[in-house]
Amino acid sequence: MDALIPLLILIALLSLSVYFYGADSSYGPNQIALLLCAGVAALMGMKNGFTWKEMEGGMLHGIGLVFGAILILLAVGALIGSWILAGTVPSMIYYGVQILSPQWFYAASCIICAIVGLSIGSSWTTAGTLGVALMGIAGALGLNPAVTAGAVISGAYFGDKMSPLSDTTNVAAAVTSNDLFLHIRHMLWTTMPAFVIALVIFSVIGLSADTTHASAEDIQQLLGALQGEFNISIISMLPLALLLFMAWKKIPAYPTLIIGSLVGCMIAMIFEPNATRQLAGGEGNLSLLKGAWHSLFDGYKSTSSNEAVASLLSKGGMSSMLNTIWLIISAMAFGGVMERAGFLERIVNWALSGVKTVGGLITSTVLTCFGMNAAAGDQYMAIIIPGRMFREAFADKGLHGLNLSRTLEDSGTITSVLIPWNTCGAYMSATLGIATFTYAPFALFNIICPLLAIAYGWLHFKQMPLGKQVQLPVAEERA
């Protein structure tokens, strides 16, 4: 009961926050709820013999776990600002509007993000670059931004989940002591069907979408406005090409993003001097440096008379990520004290107490990972903690560890983006400009995949038995 009290109060406060503030609940109200419940959890911990120092240490440890994510968030904010100023994002929108068909846009966006995510192993980088441009293209074509965000996230998470370069994929394999490539191969049974189903639904939505209010004249006006404010060219795409190359070369995310931002600033000063000086509000060569600097910390502010262009391009900068960082810190303070007091472990053990069947075990794992994403606010904790605690339970049911690693990814990795105060949900909302609860119903891949995992468990379908010898194909061994 002591473990449940902070969680139940949090659910009540977050529900009240959404009732009072709606889509704005993540801009302060949720943070207050999380910090208050961190205090409640600390009191419950002290009741059970812990000191305040230990509870405070748990909060600091939890926050420390996401410090790398916070740096990446700031870098993505800088990247978006500098890439808009450099004409990179405007060029992507300009060319994308002319290439992508409105009827197939959602499915195409999902496939494009899946390919890039698979290549670089990062859903965050995929959404922060291509995702931002695709959101702009959707706005130009008069398409639903929530569905677009769902398609971007579905594709990005498919690629992230199936990529050997992904950190979560490596963590899931490592915490269950499984070979990485065997883990990826076993995930195909749930991941591919979920992705195909999502693509079919996105295709149906696209074919039935109403794009009549985005006339050819409106699109031409938008393209003209983009050309009037920026020098649209292939050269502007150099920062994107460099970033994808560095990610493919496995250069860590933070330096990759920072270098991409700085290259964007250089392109802006050379090829977009007018826009850069205008952002700086001055003349001369020093104003070029000032304008580029401004884009890094406060983003770009469009002066276009076209409202659509002004809305699309007035964004970015590290400052745009500060509210998201506040939310992440608050969530991890709560998750950290819950873990240090042993409450998360207690809840997981309680959830396992009534499990009698394979289907029940898979269902409990999925629900525990989802609950951990909500309670701890971070997908790594939602993979590592259940991964440690469910190993024996899977062995007792005669199941190979690959079933556990697959289920951790089907739930812990995938559902993190559906929760507003989770690091992933907060990031996607801030980057794509759509509230988490608004895009969540359209993150089809992220919804279908855990449901398939549960169905497979109850049907005993593709549940590898313990002791089965599995080997990689020769090509994968050589890789």
C-alpha cells in the first residue's frame, strides 16, 4: 500500500491536471503533480526506514540518468533553429510538397522515417530532422498534423526498434543476456506485422483525407513565400547529409547534433546572409555571427507575410526545450525516489504474484513496462527494471530469454512515447509541436505492437522454448 499511495495520488493529480488545463497540462501543471508526488513517495520511504538524504539521493540519481537526454534535447532545439535559418528545413518542405502526394503522404512519411530510423538507430534524431520537415509539408498540403505526427513516430520507432545501432535495442538484448542479432530477428514476428497493419491504416486514412482546402493556388503561394525568404537549393541540404553520415558512422548523438547545428550556422552565414542579418536586427559582418548565435538559443522568427510560412518556421532554439526539460526533471525526481525506496520493485513483484500462464506472464510484462514508463518517466528504466525482475519468471514458464527481450521492446521501448511526462513523449511533443494525447491515437505502430505481443502470448504463437539452440545465419555472423 505504501508503494501504491504515491502512484495513485499521481494518477489522480495528472487526471485533474488534464481536466483543468487540457493540452496545456504539460506546461506546468503536470510538473507540479510529479514533484508533489515525489515528496509523497519520499515521506512513504522515510516511514519505511529510509533517511531524507537517501530519498534525495534517489531523486538526484534519477535525474542523472537522463542528463544525456537533456543535452540531446538542447542540441535538437539548436539544430532546428539553425537548420531553419540555413534554409535546410525550408528546402525540405519546398521539395517535399512537390514530390509527396497528399493521398499517400501519411504512409510515405511512415516509410521514410522507418528507413532513416533503421539506418541511424535513433527515433529522436529522425523526428527532430525529417519529422519537423514532414510536419511542415503536412501543413502546406492541408493534412491532419496529429495523423502526420503519428506516422512520423510510428516509422521512427520501427526503425529505432529494429536497428542494431539503437541504444534501446542493445539495452534490451544486454539486460536479458541475449545476442543482439538474434534479439532483432526474434522481434520480426511482432514488429513487421504491426508495421504493415499501421501502413495499411495510414494508407486508408490518406486516401479518405480531405485536402480540398489546400488548393494548388495556396501551395504555390506557400512555395513562393519560401523562395522569397530563403535561397532554396540543394546546398541547403548539406547539414542533413552530414548529420545522417555521422549518425551512420556511430558518432554519439550529442556531438553529432551539435556539429550539425554549427554547420547549419555556417551555411546560414554564407548562403542566407539577409535572413541571418534580419534575425540579428543589424547590418555588417558581426550581425551574421549574432544572427546565427540567436538561432541556436532562441530559434528562428519568420517575418513572412504568409501566415502558414510564419507559423511553420517560427520555432527552434534551446529555449524552446526548457519546458520539456522541466517536465523530464520532475518525472525523473518522482521515478528516482520510487526506485530508491523499493516501491517500483514491490509493485512489479505484486503484479507477478497472480501470474499462472504464459499469456498472463506476457500481459503482465507489457503492462508493467507501460506502468514503469508512466511511473518512472523514462524508457530505459522501463526496459532495465522489468528485464531484471522477469528473467526468472520467464525461465520458470519454460520460455527462452529472447521472448523477454522482445516483449521489453514491444512495450517498454514502444509505449514510452504515448505518455506526456515520459522523456520520449515530452520530446516528441516539443519537437513536432503536437500534444502527446493528441498524436497518441495515431501512433498506430506503437499501439498495435504491444497488443500483438499480448495476443501472441495467449495464443502461444512464436514463443521460443527454453533450451532451444538458435544460431545466426552466416551473413549475420559475419556482420
